[in-house]
Amino acid sequence: MVRQFIGFDKRIYLLGFGWLVTSIGFAMVIPFLSIYFHTELGMSMSAIGLFFGVTAVLRAVPQPMAGWLSDRFGRVRIMGWSQVLRSFTFAGVAYAMAQNAGFWVIGSIIGLNYIFGAVLHPAANAMVADIVAKEERIPAYAFLRITGNLGWAIGPAMGGFIAHVSYARLFFISALLAVFSGLVFLVLLKDVKSEKPVDVHAFKIKDIFNLSKDPLLFRHCLISLLLFLAVAQFIAPFSVYVTDNLNITKSQLGGIYFINGFMVVVLQFFMSALFRNWKLTNQLILGAINYAIVYFCLVFAGSYSHLIIFMVVMTLGEMIVSPPSVTIVANLSPPTAYGRYMGVFGLFQMAGWSLGPTVGGILLDLFDHNPSHSWFVISGMALIAAALFYNLGRKLSPDVNSGLKAQV
């Protein structure tokens, strides 16, 4: 099983290393940002959810343009400079927290951070499509998942201890990691020189909607938005729910997120091999059903050990969902537009990830007297996504809906 991750172009490994470093920095701060707003600044969950709703726009809207820029100017420049600029925003938040600058200053800088962070994803996903053959895309995207989740294993565990000392120090360390990641991309990584002509006309907003008129791409994006709305609940809403209702400490919370990242690092090899012959949409259906079950069962959790079980089962679904969702986009895309197709998909994916805390925050406040009801609603969202992926699978050609090389 490990053999499928050996023999990639060396640029995949460099890309994965840079992704690892930036993931550590991001994962150190995000699970604790909601707690900082809630406990240090006294903000309600609805207000925090509204903040993440605003960042959803900032995180999602740049994606199509970032994909177009990577098609025109190359993946490396976009990825590298996005992380260098992101390091300045992390440092700015650290300074603002140290000066007790308040929500508006901190929130504004975090908004810029989301913009620069969002630029990375479509360029990185497009670079994988550039470098690897079709039959290697699932293992390659799975490899990036491993490096990213290794960051999520290390980051929150570190952050849980550092947050006890200083939230400002937490963001300062993240700034150092972001600039290092940017330098890895800019100095060590080399772009692919495409033999096919790339359309380099000036960026126009209508280009986004032209790509969206691909009905299969657009349908996949819409369903993915719904799925990732549910998936994203395990970040901010989950962290606040368990610390408020189950008396989980920050260190324990960091340990739970460590389990998530560690499992992906150890088991993604196995999971990718296990489902290698499955249709991509069937993998997404299974993953969505898994999320529906674990969110439903979360309402019955009463101890730290229960939360460990929750995270173990949820992570199994995460490992199933992520590689095939991106692979479908790559399989639908013409080689001259990998960046733009990834950008359109990123618009919907990031909207789901970013709007998820908004939806979760509103639900937790709406069901304040019985917060378990919010998890029933979220479970239902995942089930609907599973049903829609089943319908999509009937529309996709066998070649597009497979991670294996087409038979000729």
C-alpha cells in the first residue's frame, strides 16, 4: 500500500513538505481562535459565526482568480508569495493580541489571512494535475492529505499548550512557519512547462460563470458545498460545544485534534488502497454517510473517551472524502484550464469550510437550551449530500468517475 506513494515526481514531495509546514501554522491557531473570541472577548456564538461567515466570502471569492493567475503566471509564484504575505498577517494578529487591540483589529487582519491562505489551494491542486498521470491522482491528492493532516496532528497539540501561555505567541510562531513555507515553494519548487497553449487573456468575472456552465462540474461543486458545510463543523462549533458542554480542557481538545491528524498520516495509505477500485462518487457517498452517523452520535457523548471514539470514526470519513472530490474536478478539466477549474471548485469548497462555522454557530445559539438538536440538523445535511452524490454518479462517464487509468 505504501508503494503507491513512492515514485512521484520530486516536486510532489516538495509540495507536500511546504503544505505540511503551512498546515502546522494554520492548525495551531484556528481551533483556538473561536475560544479566544468566546472566552477572552466575550463574544456570542452567533457573533463568532457571523465573523466566520464574512471570512467565508474572503476565503472563497479569490479562488477562481487564484486559479486563473496560476494558469497564467505559474503555480510556484502564486503559492510562494501567498504564504509570505500570509506570514505578515499572522504576525499582525500576534501584535494586536499582545496590545489587546480588540475584535475589529484582530478580525480585520484575520480576514486578510484568509484571503492569502485561500490562494494556495487551487494552485497546489492544479500543480498535482500538471505533474501526475490520471491513474496517480488519487494517491497524489491522498499524499497531500497526509502532509496536511500531519500538520493538523502537530499544530493543535502544540497550540493547546502554547495557548495556555499566550495567544499572541501562538500567532507569532505561525507567522514564522508561514514564511518558511513560502520560501520552500519559491526557492526549491519548479513549475511545469506545459507543451499545450494556455489562454492568457485578461481575467474577467464572466470566466467564472463560463466554467460553471459545465453542468457536471457545477453540480459537483454545489453538492460539495453542502458536504463541506457539514464537514467543517468539527472545527469551530465542535470545539466550543465540547468545551462548553462536556468540560473539555484546551489541552484535551488539542489531543482530540492530534488523533485526527495522526490517523490520516498513518491510515491514508491503507484507505486509498482499500477504495482504489471504487467509483469516485461511491467513495463520496460512503464518506458523507459516515459524517451523518458520527454527528448524530455526538449528541450522546458524555466523556472525553466518547469524543476520542467520535474523532476516530469521523476521521475515517474524512480520509474517504477528500481525494476523490478533487480528483473528479481534475478528470473533468481540460489540461489548459486545471487552475481555473480548481479555482471554481475551491470557491465552493472553501465556502463550505468557511460558512460551516456560521451555520454551526447559529444552530448552537438557536438550540441553546438543547444544543444536541443542532447536530441532528447537521447530520441531515450530510445525508442529503450522500443522496445527491448518488445521483451525480449516474451522470458521470466511467472514465471521469474512476481514479484508475482508462481501459483502451
